[in-house]
Amino acid sequence: MAASDRKKPTLKTISELSGLAVPTVSRALHDAPDIGAATKARIRQIAREIGYVPNRAGVRLKTGKTNVISLILSTEHEILNHTARMISAIAGALRSTRYHLIVTPYFPTEDPMIPVRYVVENATADAMILNQIQPQDPRLRYLIDEGFPFAAHGRSEWREQHSYFDYDNRAFAKLAVERLAARGRRHVMVIAPPLAQNYSQDIKAGMEEAAHAAGITARFNMDATSDDSPETIAAATMGYLTRHPDVDGMLCASTTAAMSVVAALEAEGRVVGGNVDVAAKESVNFLTQFRPSILAVSEDVRRAGDFLARAAIRAIEEPDEPPMQGLEVPNAASFRTGLDILKPAS
């Protein structure tokens, strides 16, 4: 039978296979609270097996909802970044719900308001998830004013008014500089995100606090950010080393930045863990295998994605409830090197 001749599975198809009435099937797929968990699981399993897909146009006409959550992402990316893990975590959290994930991209050269306005004005989703949050992010201000549900991967100055999940980058930078100072490092170079982003300012505040307390210097390398290409970061690091040959510590906000900095250091004859130390944040446990002497701390992107998905659903379904808000806070024990990992258990 040709694919075009096959009938598209419907609620009636699931009803016939399950022996349950069509309304019961529909309510089970919509997570009705009075339908038992076992029944819901059975209905969803049948739906997956036969390839049932809800008629989104029909759902929208009937309820005014799309059952879609849009993840707004810039097409700018870095090697080993956490975008794929974030998408996977959000999609996984939505898997057992009636909501589906779509990714709405925009280019770095575009106005980031364009995709946000498009989703709101065309009602192509019921909620949004956004990242790269600015302190006074115009996207968030617009969504708050429009009353459109969203969750942010990061905090803005209006954080009390919206859902978010964030990593405590101030604590990360403070702890990293403290660890570098404890190793005798006196002059630290920092590769951070663009200063317009809120978490870059948090990193700046944390590093300055720790550097002041330890009596050392810590400065941003203004010629590159952790969002730049590996080539740009490596070149900026080599230029900084030429101007500041006394640098003996590096703080990096991403895996890409750390790898690029290490490449530049080694090209200049420096030895990581010898005459220079590198502290970095990563979303995949990679850096301590790349160079065992790197001080690394992991950001749990899967936890963030799962939380943001649930926060977006709550913003849709319980708009009068307080927004869901979460924060991952590292501590001194969060930092480890490859040598720590290889130590036998006592």
C-alpha cells in the first residue's frame, strides 16, 4: 500500500485499539487529572506505536492553544556548547505531556526581538524559553507587558516577575579566583561572555570580590568573549600574554574558551598546572580529560532544561501562581581536576 493510501491514525484508531471511548482517549492524551497514570501510559504507548499526531489546526481552533513551546535560539554557537544538551533535556521533559518543542532560530546579525514578536503576534506557540538574558532584556520586558508565558535561562532585573533557571555565575567566578589564588596565582586573565549579558556581569562581580579579598589582580580580556570562535579567543589570549607576561592564572566561562586558552598558553611555552593554572566551567565532563590539571566545574544543563520546560508549562496552565524559579549554586567541592577524579577511593 502506498504511503498516500494509508489512513492517518486518529483518536478513533486509538479508541479501537485500546477498547476505551474516544473522549477518554482524548482526555488521557491531555493529561486529565481524573484519568489513572497506567491508563495514560497505555494510551500514549499506543499513540507512539501507531504514529498518532494531534491535528494542531483543530486543537488551535477548538481551544485557542497550540500545545507548542518555542525555544528561541541564536544560530551563533561554539564547539562543545550545551545547546544540544539543552534541547534534549527540554524535549525529554515535554515527552510525557501534550506539549511539543519547536526551535525558533535567529541570526546574530538580526534583531533578537524579531522571532519573539513573530511567535506572539502569530500565536505559533503557547510559551517561549529564551537564553542569553540581558539585565534589562527587551524581549523579557515585551513578554511581561504582553502577558505571554515564558521561562528564561538566566535572570533579569525583573526576575521577580518571571520564571527562570540560572547558574550562580557570581559564585562560580568567586570560587574559581579563590582556587587560583590558593595555588599562588597573582595575575588572572578572564575570558567571559559579552558584557551585555547578565551572567557576564555576575562573573565580573564574583571575580572582583575574590581578587580584592586575596590581594591579586583579575581582569577581563576585552579582545574576546567566550562566545567567540576558538581562533579569536586563542589570538586574543596570545596578545594579552604579550602585553601582560606576568599572567599566571586563567578563568574561562566555557569549554571552548578553556581549550582555546590552553592552545595559546602551550604555543607560548606555558605549562598548565606548572607555571600557569586554568579554571573553567563546562557542561560536559571533558576538560579534565583534555588536560588533567585544569580546574573544572560542571554546569548541569540537563537539570536546567528539565526545569525550564516545567516552568514554561506552569506559566501556561497556572498563570496566577508564582513563577517557578531555580538556581544551581556551585561550592568549593564542585571544582575538580583530572587528578582528583583518578584518585582511588579511601
